[in-house]
Amino acid sequence: MVFNMCTPTSPESVFSFCPRCGSRAFAPQADRSFRCGECAFHLYVNAAAAVAALIVNEKGELLLTRRALEPQKGLLDLPGGFVDPGERVEEALLREIKEELNLEVDHYRFLVSYPNEYVFGGLSVYTADLAFECRVSSFEEIHWGDDISGYAFIAPEELDFSRICSESIRQIIRHWQNGRGD
């Protein structure tokens, strides 16, 4: 991974002080890390794991959520979110779908992963977005909550990719569409 040197939100533009000793001698290194020249603290900038679910109803429409928070507030997203420390990716998938949509996943299958970068709190956050095809037995109890402000079922051929929140989610959906023959 190479830091994105052309944005004011990249880690090397944002991190100025060592989190251990407070020194200004906290410098970016060539190996996607920072090293403190005073206390030798070494910090790597790694991607956080996130999950995304592709859920289709009986009409073949894809379930998309509307983001309630920044970044990309108001845009469409796949249901999902971050994997908590100590949590299995599969557990995060089931938890996020329950928290956001009150749905119980009956079956899931890993589909694909894509890297992502988005700005949160003035800092570029790097993620590895892991996509799963999911099946639910019923949508009767669906209602939105957590960090989404709504949901919609959209036919794959009617998707407006300019309304999708990130490049990684657009790539995941395109990958899924290509596998379906859409």
C-alpha cells in the first residue's frame, strides 16, 4: 500500500505527533508505517476488515441501504459494516444485517473482496471490503436501524451507480451482476 500523498486526509498529512511520547519526530516510512525518532514507536497503517451483504428478494431486486451518517451520508450502500476486534468476519456479517435491517441470514457465501478508502473525521480510512451473497427466509420483520436511514429493493438493471456510496461497493455490485449475467 502506498499512502495517497495528494490528499489532505492521507495519514502522512494528518498524523503529526507520536501517540506514545507526543514527539513531532513521528515520520512516515516507505513501508506504509510511521516511526518515532524519539521513542522508536512503530505504527503500521493497515486496512480494517468490513463486510457487505448482497441480499435479493423474490423478484430478483437487490437490497440497498441509505447511509444515515458521513461519510457519504444519503447515498446507497450494501448492508454491512466493520468487523469488531476479536470477531469472526462471518459473525460480523450476521450481526450487521440484524442491527441494520432486523433480518436473520439463513445462508451466506463469500463472493469477492475489494479495497476501499474513505474519509472519516478528516482521515483516510483504508478497508478491505468482504462481500457475501446472503439469503434470508423472510422479509416480514425488516425495518431499518443502527446507522442507516432507510432501505430499498432495486432491480439490478435499474441501479444508478452514481448514487452508490463508494467505488468498492460499485465494484462488488458489478462483480455480482457479471456473475448473474446481468
